[in-house]
Amino acid sequence: GQDCRDRFGAPYWFVHRGDLQQVLLSALRQRAPECLSVGIGVQSAKEQGDHIQVTLSDGQILKASVVLACDGVHSRLRSAMVPSDPVQFTGLMAWRGLVPMDKLPAHLRVTEAHAIGTNWVGPGAHVITYPLRRAQLMNVVGIIERDDFREDPPKKFFRLAPGREVRLRCAYFITCTGVVKD
């Protein structure tokens, strides 16, 4: 909205990650198709003076001026390139889900013309929702504060309940009226 334009000089966009990846992929294929390799893993990367040497799983060795490690929180590339800065748990855990807009209760639906994000904040947790793909989908992100890391998310944090209502099972939101409840 206008707040983002005023503060950052640009609007706030709601973009599905897959859609953004397709735009970037298309631009790369148009401008430098030889720069793209798919289905090949990176075995290692190390600085070699003015470039980075990347060894691929098929044995190829490449030289690069920049390497982006976009392979997740347990990134092998990040660990190889910045071993002195291990990944640290931030104290926040998030669960994400996409819900077809027409499956949501009417009072939670938004339209493309009125695409807004919502942030419900409670003690030690919050839930963020925003529309994607021309308001055909609602992205739902539940975040809780913890002092320990768990790899196994609660099995029923997000679920499509009978009656086609999305229920967010998070004990921190018991007090929210009718939108997010235990």
C-alpha cells in the first residue's frame, strides 16, 4: 500500500515463490542460457583468488565470480563458503501452507482488487495471511517463539477441516475470536 511506497519507494508485492522463480528462469534463459544447469548437484565451492571454483556432482569444475547458496537452511554451499558462521536457530519456527481462496470462510477471503495481508499477533506467536496468484490462493504462515528447535512440526498445525474451514491449531491463539482458535 501507500505506506510501503512512502517508506521504501516501491509497493509491497505478494508473489508466489514458484512464480518468481519462473520469471527469473525465463529471464536467464533469454539472456544467458549457457549459465543454467539443472539436475546437477554442487559438491563443493571454494574461493580461488579472484573467483570461486565450483565442483558439480557430475565432475564438472566451474569458475564463478558470484555463487548464491539457495539450497535451504542446511545449505552445503553456505557451510563451505562461510564455515566460521554456522547457522543459528533464531528462536522462531514457522509453518506455511497454501489454501484455495474459495475454501476459506467468507470473512477471510480477499479479492485481487483488494489484496491485503493480515497479521494476527498473540503472546509468543503470530499468523500472517496474504493472497497469491491473483487472489486464487491464500498463503498462511504460523510463527511461534521457542527456545529450542524441533524438526517435527505439529501434525495438525494446519488442516482443512470438515466444512471446508481452515483451522489453525496453535494454543497461543485461543483468545482470538472466531478466526484462529484451538
